[in-house]
Amino acid sequence: MRSIELYTQPACPPCEIVKQFLQHHHVSYKEFDVSKDASARKRMTTELESYSTPTIRVDQEIIRGFDLQALEKLLNIG
């Protein structure tokens, strides 16, 4: 099973679209709200080198920003 981390924040329409996409395809993920979780925010900016949401880590691959096509490809959906 793949490890999927989704870094989000409130009032982020692309974050909601990614969550709906993952739920629609029955893909399990762990969500981190970077507005409330300082350690997740630090991990996103330092380890993942991302400064925007949504940021998605699938195993060791990182998708920075909203890119459903890249996510579909990485998850072999579609």
C-alpha cells in the first residue's frame, strides 16, 4: 500500500478538490493542516521544499501545488 500525505490549509479550494479526488478513487491518505500543525508546516517547507498547498507526497514523490494529472499518473488512475 502506498503512503500518501496531503498537506492542506483552510480556505484552499484546490486542497478540497484533491481530497474529493482521492476519496472518489478510494485512496487512503493522511492529511496535515499546515495552519494548525507547526511541525507539518516545517516538514512541508524544509523536507519537501514546498511553500504552497496542496502539497502531496506519494511514497517519495512530491507534487507541489494543484496538479491532478500528475497525481493520476503517480497513482495509475484513469
